[in-house]
Amino acid sequence: MSYQNFEKALEKAQKCKYYTTISGTDDLTIKKSEKMLELEFSRQLIEFYKSYGYISFDGNEIFGIDPDDDSGILEGNSVLYALNDREEYGLSPKWVPIYTYGDGMMAYLDYSDINNSGEPRVVMAYYDGSKYIIEKVVAEDFGDFLYDLVNSCETE
């Protein structure tokens, strides 16, 4: 059901207030990002990047990827955010940041815990000054995470 939730979420997101996206990300950018992060993205994440690149709606932003960005701005870029936090704070190399809750909590794809469909779970975690603490598991996978977010958005 999670892939169905993924499809439903992306369809419903388009009806949320302030919906924006780009036209998607090319295969080369995806492969370069995977290489930099030293992991293979899941089916849902690859489809998300290819079709949307990133999305923003009703005050929520699901991060995109841009491995060539040299602006120094981490927010919104899963690749640069992950690489920075690995180096600076010891972020797990199996975690990919995808969303910020705005209160110090972040949502991460946790590639150390893959479900039967090959999708990583999504955890809410924060850095306590010495290590990352998982506050809770928020979804079985990316599709369920998106589905929960769009179901709470305001529509146009």
C-alpha cells in the first residue's frame, strides 16, 4: 500500500496551497548524488527526483538534490545537507535528510532499515550536541511520509 500512498500523495500535493516544484531531475544528477552519498536511492525516491525534483506545499518542503551546488546553502538539498552533517556532526552515512520540521527536528530516510519493498523507513531525529537521537519512526517509507503530510495540508 505504501507505493499507492506515494502516488496518491504526489497527486494530492498538487491541490495543496502554495504548491511548487521543478520539472524533475536527470539521471546523471541522481547517479552523481548516489555516488557522493555512497548509497543507492530507493524506487520511490528515484521516481520522486525524476518526476518532481523537489516539492513545496502549504509550508512544507521535501528536499531535492543538487550535488553541484556550491552556494553553501544546505537547506533544501539532501546531498549537501547529508555530507555537511556527516562531517560536522557524525550523521549516519545511511541517513538522508528530506524534511525539516522547523523545531530542530528533521525527517531522514533511514537506509539502515529497509522494508520488504526495498524502501527505507522515515525517522524524526535531532542532534543533541553529541549524537543524533531518534525521536520516533514517522513512516514505513517515503510514500507513507508524503501521504501523511499532504493529508494535513490546506487545499486551494
